[in-house]
Amino acid sequence: MNLTGVMNTARAVFPVLKQNPNGSAVVLASSTAGIRGGANSSAYTAAKTALVGLAETWAHELGPFGGRVNTTHPTAVGTELVLNRDFMRKFRPDLEDPRPADVVEGFSKGKPLDVPWIDPIDVANAVLFLVSDEARFITGVHLPIDAGSTIKWG
């Protein structure tokens, strides 16, 4: 599912993007798992890593038409997708109903910057930059928005 929607969308819009005289910008939503895999997430990691390959391929295909393609790679984002009881219980199985405050320490591990998760606006701002004129010569880039988690050792 992580790849099917992306492939179907590309198939539908690329002919139109190739006709845009002003160029185009595509940003694929990957994950830190697209850069650095982790335990118990093989299907998710494979899908998010595949987006990196697609972005690089599509950057070549859209480039001659003025199109740019990049990926974003956020760490955990403070949304209901992450801050829900079932997901937080993976970090605190000792608690029946963990709250965000209960998982801060677990989410903070592995990040040079001292934050447990990032805010949705942090991802939105990165995407806005990548589609802006200020990024007009940036293509095939994989932008981590991860508080440094993909460079953390150990």
C-alpha cells in the first residue's frame, strides 16, 4: 500500500507534469526508515526505501521537463498516528494506558537533538521549501527531518 498509491499517482500526473512550461516539484513522503532501517519493520522499511529509488529515477525522468523530485524523511511526528495508546504501549508495555509524557524518554533515545518527536509543521515547512523557487535546483535529495536520528550511532 505504501508504494501502490505513489505509483498510481505518478502514472496519472506525470504526463501533465511533463507539459508544465514552468516545471514541477514532487515531494515523496518517506521516513527515517527509508534511510536507516530498524528492527521489526521490514515491510515498512522496504517501502520507504523504495521511495528513495523512485525519487532518484523520477528526478531523471522529469528533469528534462523542468521537474524536480525529492523525498522527506521525518522521525516520529507528534500526531495521533504516533501518539496513540497501541503505539505508545510498544514503548511502555508496563502501562495499560500510556500517555505521551510516559514515552518521552523512549522516543528521545537515538536523537542528538533533545526532542522526543517533531511537530507536523516541521515536516510541512520542509516540504514548502522543497517546492519553492528557493529550491529550484534541488532534485534527487533525501531530506531528513529527524532531530539527527539517522546519523546517531548506537
